[in-house]
Amino acid sequence: MLVASFRENTMPRAYSDDLRRKILQAYERAEVGLARLADQFGVSYGFTKKIRRQQLQSGQMERPPQLLHGPASRVTESVREYLRRQVQSQPDRTLAELGQGLERSLHVQLSKTRLCLELQRMELRRKKNLSTPRSRTAKQAGSGGSRGGSR
């Protein structure tokens, strides 16, 4: 059980450039197919096909550089500075108000969830303004339902 959970939590690691080079050099030297090389080196046939295709495209035996995944974040330093100023000047702004102001000022749209996560990451805390009037609905005593006792 411990081994299974350990395997699930670890990310697979890329094969070394040294192994890639050895496989591709063996392929160039011998009249052996990629499937046989896969068995010989203990890798999958798909891996040998992939590295051969990459070699033909790039001309290199080493692993191509990893590209960044996904679009660039809209939360730039100017967005962070705007949020910092807004929360410091008026800490009781709602996420909706912060988002609307951000869109008006910097033309950047962020979801309430993203705004909340960014404020947490920046360690900015929004607080209720103590000068605002209390809620008109008063707490009612005993409104929480019955606890045990007779029916």
C-alpha cells in the first residue's frame, strides 16, 4: 500500500540525454529496427520512434528544450501593484469591486477566484470596515433548532 501511494505521488522523470544518444547512435550504426533497440535498452517502442522523429526534425540527439505550457498570466506586476494600492486604500472592497476597477483601469479581466488567490499569494487581507452600519437583521435567540429533550 505504501509503495503504491508513493508511485502515484511521484512524477515520471525524463530519460537522460546520454540514453537518447546511445539509442540513436546504435540505430545509425546498425541495421537494427527501433523496436529491437527498444527491447535492448529497456524502453518503449513509442519512445524510440519519438526520439528518432525529434532527431530528424532538429538534427540533434539531445532532448529539445521544454516549451512553456498555456498562455502567459494576466497577473502582471502592474496588476499586483494596482491590487496592493486598492486594498491598502480601502480594505473592505469586495472581489467584484476590485475586479471591476481592474478592468476599468488596466483593461484586465480576472475571475473572483483568481483575484482571491492572487490576494492570498500577495498576503493582502481584506477586512470589513468597522465604520459601516451593522446588519439590520438581529440574531434571534434559540433559532438554531431544538437540542434533544422532549418532542
